[in-house]
Amino acid sequence: MKLRGDLMNRFNIITLGVKDINKSLRFYKALGFKTATHEDETPAIVFFNTEGTKLALYEQTDLLNDTTLDSFASEGFKGITLAFNAKAKDTVDQLLKKAKILGGKVIKEASNTDWGGYSGYFLDLDGHCIEIAYGAMWQFDEHNMLIIEE
């Protein structure tokens, strides 16, 4: 079977398996993510309308069953990080502080990086590792997507 060269050149949805979908929905909405889902509902899945990709929340056990795997690492590093690329350095500190207030756990305070930027990490309510980073050299397109030049 011959596939077109650009057939898989992006990820359209990142899905996080969460323990309590309503609690995680409130957490992400409070961080600023937008969705049409109401907090008084118990949705099977939540899609956030982000700039660029979509972020989805889905019950952990349902996500595990969907993958057909037997088990997953429920504690510790899961081998994936998500990143938010900020347009201002102070946004990094503000978002780390807000995540902590909302019940997230800051695992790396914001600091200058060896690549000339500024970043820190937090774990969300289910232990997903999220980086908040700023780089003065970064540029964004009209859709707020980070421009990465090779």
C-alpha cells in the first residue's frame, strides 16, 4: 500500500486519561482552556477548543481499554510531556502559580534554560507532566502555533 507523503504529518488530538473527568474539566477550564461542556454534566469525553491541536480528557480506564493495553504507569513519569509555549516570560510564573492553586503540583520551578529560554513543569491532577516555556527567539503564526524553522 502506498501512502501519500503528508498523510501523517501532525497530531490533531492529544487525549489524557484522567481519574475524575469533572474535576479535571474544572482544573483545565480554570487554567483557561475553552470547551462547550458544562461542569454540571458528567461527559464521557471532553474536547477543548485550543489554538492548534485539540486537547481531550477521557476516563483512564476507558482510554486504557481503547488502547487494548493491559496496564499503564499510573504513578511517576509516563513518557510524555505537553508543552505550552508562552509569549511572555512572566506568563510562565503566572501559569505555574495558577496550576498549583488549582491542585496541580509544580515539579520544577521556572528557571533559565540552557537553550536560552525560561521554563518550568507541573503535574496536573492525574500526574500528566506539562511544561510552561518561554523563548524570546520564538515566533508564532496567525493561529498562535509556534513556528519551528529547520
